[in-house]
Amino acid sequence: MLEAEVKLAIDESTEKALRDRLERLGARLLGEHEQSDVYFAHPGRDFAKTDEALRLRSDDGELRVTYKGPKLDPPRKTREEIEFPLGADLATAQRLLERLGFRPVATVVKARTELELAGPPRAVVSLDRVHGLGLFCEIEVQTESVEDGRRSLTALCERLGVGDRPPIPESYLELLRR
């Protein structure tokens, strides 16, 4: 299974219009979160060159580790994603990764509102306020293929009234490091 995602820069008026449209479409609020993502460099390969990422995410105190594979369909962000919860605290998990040779390279902090839009396909729409970057909308679907993901994301962007906005291929980490 692949995660297909598109990221769009938005402003305050677009965010309001998106929230109104999502409400009219019956989207269900999944939650509002404070997230802090610590990204790590691999000791033996350059993740910037291989287009991979390893992060520890603290999401309202819950810790998850995530590996993201290379993007398969730029400017959309379709890629393999492996994620699982950790029972440890952030400091312990970070210390373990550092002992294995990984080193922290950046932290991305954001306030995220997540909404679920019934399908098909089921989509998660995230409205993000990223510290140091601004407002963004991310639309995500699970898909079996790059082509299905592309079709689904294009249709969802049109349905949400943001089909005219150019997709941003970079991650928040890449945008912050620029």
C-alpha cells in the first residue's frame, strides 16, 4: 500500500473556504494536534540524495517513528511509508537512534487539524500551521498504485476547490532547510 499526498500553500481566506467546503461535504473532525517532528540523518547514506526520511513524531505526547521512502510521483508525494508507535519518550528514542549513528538534523513544529472525508476514496485532509513557514493543506489517500493515487488526488483537489493551486513537492523539512 502506498500513501499518496499532495501539499498546497494556502492563505487565511482559503483555509476558511476549505473548512466550509469540508463541513458541507460531511467531513469528520479527527482531531487537532500539536506535532513536533525530529528528522534524522543516516550514518551511511545521504537521505537528501536518496529522497528518504526518518523521523520521530511527538503528537500530543504520543510518540511514533516513521520511515518515508523516495517520492514516486512528484510533485505529488506518493511514497512508501512505514510508521509505528513507540512506548518510549522522545528523549529515550532519540538517544537510541543517536547511539546507532543517526543524528538529528531539524525539527518541524506544527499545529494540525485533521479531517476525514468519506470516499471513495477515503481521504484525510490536514490543515497545517507550520512554525516558520505558514499555512498549508495536505490531502492524503491510501492507494495501490501511483496512477490511482494521482487520479484520486486530482479529483479531491477539484472537489475541495483547490485544484488551481500548484502542488508543493518538498516536505516541510525541505522547505525549512531552504
